Amino acid sequence: MKYAEFITQIEKGKISSLYHFSGEEEFLKREAVEKLIEILIEKGLKSFNLDFVQARETKAEEIINLCATLPFGSQKRMIVVYDIQKLHPRHKDELSKYFPHIPESSCLVVISNRVDKRLKFYQDLKKSATEVEFSLLSDEEVLDWINERVKKYHKKIDSKGIELLLEAVGNNLYELSNELEKLAIYVQEKELIDLEDIENVVGYTKTENIFQLNQAIGEKKLNQALKILKDLSLSKGKETSIIFMLGNHFLKLYQIKASTEKNIYNLAHLLRIYYGLVQEYQNQAKNFSLEQLEKGLSLIYQADSDLKSGKMPQKLLIELLIYELCRL
């Protein structure tokens, strides 16, 4: 089945004990996992009833034991196994035999990027699992996805706005989701997201990558950060966007630093980012203490206030902010 059908089924309470999520669209996989968690696991009981494991680092016996463990204070527990294709062949055989015996009290979700249907493991999996395919969206499907996403923020965007957004960002759903969230905040009470809003917030994202600026500052590389800033085509509204994105970046670094969570998949769900990026945030967070990150957030919020009040030239204000952040 496809993602939309899966969502419809679980919202009706039709929950399987075993799911196989396959395909290349990582963003929708993450949302599907989050939706299942929302339905099955109460927030206060996640530490008892929710486990994320990496197939390459585990054994079939460990997965089986997690499934056999009774839920605490809930009707179900949930186990998510990432990159099931990396499970050792011997453990695949052992796990295959267990698939038909997963108890009703557990929901096991195994996730893979690539599937070789010729292998016995996937044939056995298909017999027991509810299979959900997450293929990359077509251009038309991305348009529909953007429209649906905007509705969640109670906003509207016209076809020209979508065209500019796709030109600036591309069709990566992680990046589109981030930019739409920022746009919804940026326009505040205004209902329509127009071309000027998109140009101000994300108009340069694809060709002049502000994420490189975030990374340079996170690594405290002042000269590199100032060079990237110089290469950015600053114009009315862009400074506001830069400060917004810096604030978002430092907030994630703070959350990473303050968290006692070691599981990268739990952290990815907390930060709402692709799990492959968690290591990058962790490495940058090592360059700061919690107090420094708190001060960085304070500097960013003050810069935002100064920008709105017109205290100093905007370009100078951004340069000073970057200098202070890199010198924390």
C-alpha cells in the first residue's frame, strides 16, 4: 500500500503487528513512524514502550525479546528497526521464523531502503507484514503535498509561489517542510504566502546555501562564515531569514547538548530531522557548552530585535552577530 492508504487505515484503528516500510522517501517514512507512535504510545510511557534499534548493531534475539516484552501501562509497545537490510543473514533467518508469531501486544516496524524480492527474507516478510511503499514523489505529487502541508498551518499558497519555492529549494521533503514551517511563522497572521515572502525567506536557498553558513558557525570557523555571508546576495528581508535560521540551528544544538538521549533515532524524532544529520549536530554541539549555546540564543534574539528597530545597518549587524557566535 501507499502512504495515504496506510494513514487512513491506522486512523481507523486498523493496526498490524508487523509493518515493512520500504522505499527512498525518508521524510514520509519518518512521518509514518511518528503517526504510529502518536496513536499507539502515550507520551509519558515512551521510555517503557518504544524502542528504536539499528539492524546492523543488533541481533534477531534482541528484536524478538523486545517484541515479547509486555507493554507497561498501555495496550501495545512499539519497536522500530532501521536498515533491516543490514541485519546479518543468520539473524535474518532467525527473525523470519518469528514473524508469524509476533504478539498482538507489540507492533514491529522494520524499515529498509532497498528490497531484493528474490531473497527468502523479504519473501517471508511479505507473507507476514503489512507492506507500505515510500517511493519518491512525482512532481505532481510534490505539488499536492505542498498544498496539503500549507493547509496544516491554515495558510494558502498559489501556483506561482509553489513554483518559486521548488526552484529555490528543490523537491526534498525535509527541506520543503522546514521552509514551509519558517514561512508560516514569517507571515504571522497573514493567510496568503506570496512571492515576496518566499523570496525573503527561501529565495536563495538552492544556489546560495545558508546551511553552509550554519555549519561554519557551528564549527566556529569565523573566516569561512564571513566569506559565505559575503557571497550571499543580501536584500530586504534576507537578514531576517538568516537570523531566523541561525536561531533554529542554535536551538537544535542546545537541544542536542542538553539531552541525555544517546539513541540517534530518538534524537532525530525529537529534533524532527533526518537521522543521518544527527551526528553532524552532535559534532557541532561539542564546540559549545550549554551556557555558550544559551548566550548564543540570547545574542540571536537580541539581533532580531535590533534588526526590527533599525539600530544599525543590517549588514553590519549580521557580521557582528556571526563574529560573536563564532567567538563564544
